[in-house]
Amino acid sequence: MLVLLLDIISFLGRFHPILVHLPIGFIVLALLIEWRLNDKRYNGAITYSWFLSGLFAAIASVCGWFLANDGAYDNWTLFFHRWLGISIAIISFIGWWIRRNSSEQKSLKKITSISIIIAIIITGHLGGNMTHGSGYLLEYAPKTIQNIFGYDPSPIQYPTFTNPDSVNVYADILAPLFEDKCNSCHNDKVQNGGLNLASIEGIQEGGDGGPVVKGGDYTSELLRRVTLPTTSSKFMPTTGMPLTYHEIKILEWWISGGAKFEAQASDLELNESIQATLLARHRLDLTPKSWIEKTIVPNIDSSLLSALRTINWRVNLLAQNNGWIEVLAPRDSSVTSDMITKLPEAREQITWLELKNAGVTDDFMHIINSLDHLTRLQLQYNNITADGIEALTGLRHLESLNLIGNNIDDDVFPLLANFPGLKNIYLWQTDVSKEALENARQEYPDVNIVHAASL
Ligand code: HEC
């Protein structure tokens, strides 16, 4: 029985948005006749319009009251909208009463006319804000009008961070988010559902339904409410902008990391998706830095640079504010031992070396071994054997080794242990066997051993 009654109340509440237009229509009619057709014959019609305005404003107020009970609206907006709406009914009846009893009270008539116009404009605007969001009216307004009313159409600027050690995930990211999207209904004064999201204690305390965050718990009520279907009556926020994909991701990341209020961004476990999110929303780059990104070397001496180029090396600078260089063999001729022996002079800067199809043999390997800043060594299509690779014992930073098209056999695999930083090795068109390849993949799980898919 009670449920049925509540349903009927909710049903009536839905008529509010239609009914509110009736008093507006009647008042406009009454005011226009009063001002434009200054004729006593119309007094009856004017008085009657004021009465109808009062009647429908009262009915609309009752329905509005039902509607407000049913949904959750921003408290202050609702407060002013509600009482101004009721005042429209009251002013209408006063206006009706004055006009019915005396047609001579000019100043009183004026006061009711002006006050009802003001009340209707403000009430209507607040009502619109509650249903469509507060930027609705000015969204497409000319710039000057937007400026007058202090409307800033530029997309929200999220704070940008550079140092992950100084970003407190709760205080710097989540608290402002709650403030923006939740706290109008969950603050120190107003606690819908018994929940205060404006303070750490409030969040720890939870709401009427119990705790809202438990570290590591994906059933967290806070997370559940923002990820429900938006049509659910339990979806949060009940009005206003929902959380974005990135915002939900950050909330989820923080909760799964233990919902710790003191956690810095660098304390929580990272994955690619949260890295992308933090980069997109806050320009915070938490992707692990490679060795050459972290290490700064001085620029190569310009006379050495031209000397290298004179003896046919191709040299490229890799970064603007870092001295790293890439050295490549000439396109159409082999490298000579004179060329190779010049390289150690630029040992500090050379981090990429490409000797592709350059007639390189095992004999050169001990010189290449002195280039201990190498991170990428491309030796494809030469005559190198596992013996040559054995000479490479000093390349502690090597991450990528390309041996495609060399005389490499299974003896190369034990040597991979000499390269602690190795991530990729390319072995197409070599003599390695399928078994050794598979064993090596087991033995070096961190190394990506690239070979034709099936051997
Ligand atoms: C316009 C008002 C409003 C806004 C904005 C709002 N909420 Fe709520 N919230 C409510 C109302 C009303 C309830 C109680 C009814 C219910 O549980 O659905 C509630 C309840 C909750 C509860 C359940 C508390 C409990 O223990 O029962 C959680 C969790 C919650 N809100 C989270 C949020 C989050 C997170 C945001 C911001 C993304 C948010 N709310 C924004 C009105 C709002």
C-alpha cells in the first residue's frame, strides 16, 4: 500500500516540468493585457489570469515538491528554486486579490507585476540548471554575454604534475574530483546517504550503508556507484557530470592500491592503462625511463664529428639537450678497420650503431666491445659468428642486438647472459635450432628472442 502511494507521488512529481509553464503563460497574458490594452473592460480577464497563475503555480509547487523528494539535486539550488516557486503562487494570489478588490491601486499592481517577473525568471533559470546543468543556458551564448555572466567555456583544466614523488593521489587528484562532482551533496553540512566525501574522516566513516572504500576491494560502494548504468537510481552523481573514464580509472587504481590517503603516485603499482590515464589527464609521465633517457652525456666535439663524417660514417644527433649520437655505416661500401678504430674516440656519445651489410667480421668485435654506451647494435647481414659475440663482454647497457643474416649458431645463447640489459635479439636467417631457441626463451624470460614464427 505504501509502495503504491509512493509510486503515485513519484508519478505526480513527473508532471512538474509541464505544469510550470502554465503560470508563466497566464502571467504573461495578464501583464500584456494590463499594459497594452488600457481598458476597464478587460479587468475581469486580467484578474482571472492572475488567479489561474496562482492556482497552477500552487499545483506545480506540490508536484515539484514530490519530484524533489524523488531525486537528488544540488541543495542550495533546490532550496532557492523551491521557495521562489512557492512565492510565485503567493504573489499571484496577492496580485489577483489586489486587482479583484480595487482597480485603482496602481503602485501595488506595479509591485506585484515586477516582483512576479523577477521571481519567474530566477526560478525558471534555477530549475533549468538543475535539469540541464548550470552551463546549459550560456553554452552557445555570444562570447561577450558569456563574459558578462562569468561563464568560462574552455574545457576543464586538470592540474599538471611533473614529479610523481610529490603527487598525493588522494589530496591532489581525488579530493578535487569529489569537490567538483560529489561534494555538493556529500559535505560537512549536507550528507546524502549519510556520506561526507569532503574529508578523510568522512570517507573513512562511510555512509548509511557502511564503509564506502575498503582497500583493494573492487566491490567498494564508492566505485560501484559511479560505474552503475547511468539510468540506475543508485548511480552517482545523481545530477551533474558523471565521472569520466580516466577519473574512474584513477579511483579504481587508488582503491586497489589500498585506498591509502597518504599514497604518492609513485607508491602505487603501475600498469600501462593507468600510466596512459595519468599522462592524458595530468601530463604525469610514469612510464619507466630507459637508461639513455636518464643519462646525460656531453655533446660530441665538433671536430671529432666532422672527422667521423669525413671517413664516411653517417652520424645523427639523437636529442637536443643530450649528446647521444647514432652512427651508421655508409650505404654503398663496407666499413674499413680505419673507420672502426676511430669509433672509440666517440665512445661516450655513441649509443646506437648500425653496421648493416657492411662486411663486418669477428675481428672488429673487440673494438666494438669498447663502445660501452651502446644500447642498440645492428649487425645484420655480415659474417659474424658466436665467437665474435663472445668478445662482447662489456656492453652492459645493450638493449637491442640484431644478428639477422649472420653465421650464428646455438652457441650464441649462453652468451646472452653477458648482456644484463638485453630486451630484444633478432635471429632470423641464422643457424640456430628450434630446440635451442625454445630453451633460450625459457632461460631468458625477459629477453624477446625474435625469430620467424615457426622454425
Ligand atoms: C545531487 C546530489 C548528489 C551528488 C552530486 C552525489 N550524490 Fe551520492 N548520494 C546522493 C543521495 C541522495 C544518496 C542517498 C541515496 C542513495 O543511496 O542512492 C547518495 C548516496 C551515495 C552513496 C551511498 C552511501 C551509503 O552508504 O548509502 C555513495 C557511495 C555516494 N552517494 C557516492 C557519490 C559519489 C562518489 C559522488 C560523486 C561522483 C556522488 N555521490 C555525488 C546524492 C548525490
